[in-house]
Amino acid sequence: MELRHLQHFVAVAEDRHFTRAAERLMVSQSGLSASIRALERELQTPLFVRTTRRVTLTEAGRALLAEAERILAQVRAAHEAVAAVQGVLRGTLALGAEQCIAGVNVPELLASFRRLHPDVEIRLRQWGSAALAEEVAAGRLDLAFAYRTEADPEQLRSVPLTSEPMTVLCHPDHRLARGGTPLTPHDLTDEVFVDFHPDWGPRRATDAAFAAAGARRTVALEVNDVHSLLDLVDENLGVAVVPRHFRHKREALTALPLKGTGEAVYETVALVPSPRATSPAARALMALLDDGGA
């Protein structure tokens, strides 16, 4: 089994399309197809279901994908480790982050990193914290900035960044705004909530806060980006419980402290693999963060 066969297989699996994968790899489509057929012959099983409109993985293909990604990540790490010993940082930095994460200025940090390490290709992905943790643990991301999560310490380490209380955002004409006082989760049980998808850090922090207080709530308006959440609250369609720093993103909204949640706070961390599995690029980025690079 050749590495290029695995590289070709992963590209087709990611793009779900032979032509697009061939263009990205800068190989001919016939050559790519031949590479996949060679891999299927060696494994004695089809890896893709091919139709005129799309390409999907078979069960065997899904099993191979996880292992192929792990193998290719280890090969990249080996090349990068040798380059680092030679005093030159090369390769790829694959970073994940939630939107508007607290405790780190991601664009500023990446700009500083690029100035110091221009030979490293930077790749950034935005997902919810649960997905980011899975991607780092699987080796598909070098590290991620996310909400604190429970994980196997042998696969994932959490480096604290910052923590802050949660805040209630509502329209200035909302009845809660007129009261102007701190609120408990029980004060909000009859409200219409705007919130993120369940794997997002702010949603998980809010769910934890309500669980700690023994209060129930229903999320009627579920979004996957910060601006949509703020827009819905700005139209007085619901209230949102968010990390305190969100209040500065829409000054026209009323922000009220949330109390009575025990120790439930919004805590952000850097999720990194075990020291043995941490790439040279990830170590360099964390060192820059420790030095105040952002």
C-alpha cells in the first residue's frame, strides 16, 4: 500500500467527487481512478459507491478513512519533526476554533505566527466545541480553541485560557430589560430562547447553568453563528444567555447578569493532543500564545 494511494483516497472521500479531487491533487482523473482501483484490489473490497451524481463511502471505505487520516497525519508529523530539529518549521498548522472565542485573538495570533513561520501552511476550521474535541483527538486538527470539555487525558489536554460568567441579552423593550436587575435561571423559564446548536460552547455552558439551578428551558430558535443570534434578539424574538463578552458585540441590546448558577461559567481552553502527539507547529503556536502573541 503506497502513501499516494491513501492520499488519493482521502481526497476523494473529502470531496465526494473524483474530478474535484483530481483538480485539488493536480493529477489526471484517470490516474486518480487507477489509484483508487489499485487500493480496492489490494484490500479486496469496494471503497466507494459511484453514481453519475455523487461518490459515497462504503462501510469499508468509512473504516479505512479514519485509519488513512491517522497514518497521513503521522507521516506529516514525522516530516515536521525532522524539519524542526534542523531549525526550520515547515508543514501545516491545522487549527480549529469556535466563533468569537474568549481568551485569544485568533486572527492576531495567526498573523504573528505567519510572520515568524512563513513556511508553515495555516488551515483554520470553525466548528462547535464537541466537534473540535473529536477532531483534535482523531489527529485531524493540531489543536483547537474551544469550551472546556471532558475528555480522555491520554488523548486530549486542556490548557486554560480564560473564564467568565454568563449574561442574559434581551431587547431594550423586553420586560426583563425594564426590570434591570440580575436574573436567575428560574426567572427565565417562561421565556423564548435563542441559542446555538448543542455542541457549541455557549450552549453547553448555558445548559450546565440551568441544570445546576434545577431550571428547565426550551430553545425555540437555534442558530449556528453569532450574528444570527444577535439579530434575532435585536428583533425581540427571544432572549439569549451568552458569555459576558458577547454584550460588546451589540451595544443596543440590554445585558443583565445571570446569578444562581453555582460554579457554572463559560471557560475556554486550548485543546491539544498528548505531548508525544503534539506537532511542532502546534507547540510553536502555544509558545507564541504563552508569550503574549495575541
